[in-house]
Amino acid sequence: MEIYIVRPGDSVDGIAQELGENVEQIIYDNQLVYPYELAVGQALYIDRGTRNAVRAISVSGYAYPFIDGQVLEQTLPFLSELPVFSYGFTKEGELLPPTYGDVEWMIASAYRFGTKPILTLTPFGPDGNFNNQLIHSVVNSPEYTDRLLENLLETMDEKGYQGVDIDFEYILAEDRDAFTAFVWKVADTMRDAGYHTSVALAPKTSASQPGLLYEGKDYRALGEAADHVLLMTYEWGYTYGPPMAVAPVNQVRRVVEYALTEIPAAKIDLGIPNYGYDWPLPYVRGLTKAVTLGNVEAVRLAVKQGAEIRFDSVAESPYFTYVSEGVSHEVWFEDVRSLQAKFRLIQEYQLRGCGYWQIMKWFRANWLLLQNQFYISK
């Protein structure tokens, strides 16, 4: 494969002729829309018809039950695991089904493609946000923990899930050890029943890192308890934060290097974002709210606005600016260059694989690049 960066005056036909490639293939692989306009600085995936896959990795991708059926079916061939987002629970340990729709069709689809459906467990409160009081109640009560485990096993057997993913965030520092003990109990129970357990980890760079996202998670202990972990290496740039790369590779590398001092590489999946953000400017903390957009959508926006896409060589991420109706905007997203940088980290550190948050938007070039770089372990 090759990554081609669009230059001023380029056209799809001209690029295809220059590279000796099929123009329809370039259009298809990069999801270009008629009349196939390009943005200067846009990265195009060019399929040379060869594979550079070096080893098999595990690939997961979170999805809500309202995912478009065609998007899911296009994505499943590239996934080892499909974490269904998500199940909740009460303070007393009663399991709550997803509030976003039926999951049976997703599970059936996963089985058709040889992909393992995974039950994702999250402590969402009535407002739809992570609630650490729910965590506190369950992890500190053997009775509530046992009830939740009983509910989990019953649901997994009934629905056909093959594992559970524990995605607990904002855990209180005082609950750190109780949460670790909870994960041990879940993992041991699941292993006895033939299931596996994974844990999503906030992106720490040291054991003593302060902050509500980090203090409740003991990397070493959770890495020992779980069968594998997902490093949530994204959201440096986020909805209410200042404009910046969502997953700057220089920061992602720091997280990976710390994680490897606590957890074996064979247990670590690298988190990868499948989205970008559009921030109105000037940024004002507490007031400015970015709009989430897909990576293909971001490029189409750059084309529409006549914006040149630039590439930050430190973050290894693309971005552009534009003005609409008198308001300046800054957009950061992912393209095949930024994704290739993350795939290189997986290769360099021999990680278990990667996990996408989330697969709701179809980004064909990402999956083609992933397939070119790795064999996918089913």
C-alpha cells in the first residue's frame, strides 16, 4: 500500500494516472463522493495489491445497538471481538439491559462473521453519565457483587456472549482496592464458566498520577486479574476541552511505555478513536462545545470549505481550520497517516491488538490499512 498526499491542482484521475492505479478503486477505498473533489493535504489510501501483514492481532470495536446494520456487517470481518455498549446495573447489583435498543441482531451478526460478542458493563446513572456511587455500592458489598455476577452469567448464557468488558470510569480513590478485588472475582467466575474478562483503563503515565480518572485504577493489579486490558488512549482532544489531537501519538506512546512496566504486552490492546472534533473559536473553557464528526465527514467538510489539511508532526494527526458564517473553526480527526502511526506502536511494542471507540461510522481506508498491516485473529 501507499499513502498519497494531495497536492494543489491534483485530481483523482491525475493521481491514478501518475501512480498507475485504477481510479475507481481509489474512489471506492477512500469513500470519495461525486464529483470527487479533493482537499489539499488530504491523505489517500492507495492499494498496491500486496499485503505487509506481519502477525495476527486481536481487534475489537465498541458499538451501540442502534448502529446501522450495513456499517456493522461491513466492519465485522475486521473484528475479533464486538463489545456491545452497554449494560448497566443498580446499586444492589441488578443487571440492566442496554437502553438503546435490541442486541440480539448484533450478536447474531457477530456469530455469522466469526466475531466474539462481548457484554460491556458500565456504571451509568439515571442521567446517562458514569456514576461512581454505583461502583462504590457494588464493589464494597459481597452480596451485591454476587447478585451482579449471577445476573451476568445468566444473561451471557441466554444471549450468547463470549466475554465481559468492564468499563468503569471515575472510580473513587478509596475504592481502588475494592474495585481490583471485584475484577478478580468477575474474572475468576468468568474463567470457570468458559468466558474471558477485559478491563478498560484510563490512559495513565505513572502509578501515582492524580485525578479522578486515574486514582481508582491499579494498572499492575488489574492487569494480573483480567485476561486482557484496553488502554483508552484517546480524548486528549474532547468535547469540552481545547482544540487538539484526539489521540496524539507522542502522548499515546507515553501511556504504552508506562503500561508495559505494569502489564505484559500480550495482554494490552491499544485504544484507537474512530472520530474527530470540530471546535468553534475562540475556545472558552466551560462554554465552548466541539461537535463530533466522522473521519470521512471531516475530509468532506475540508473539501466543502476549501480548507487545506495540515499534519502535526509531533502528534502525528491531521487538522484544518475554516471560517463559516463569521465563526472560525478548528478540526482534528484521524486519517491513514495517524492510524499508521498507531499501528506502528502496536508492532514496535508487540501489543496484543487494538480496540476502537467506536465503530458507528464506516471508515473503509482504516480497515484496509489495518488488514494490510496485520493478520486479524478471530
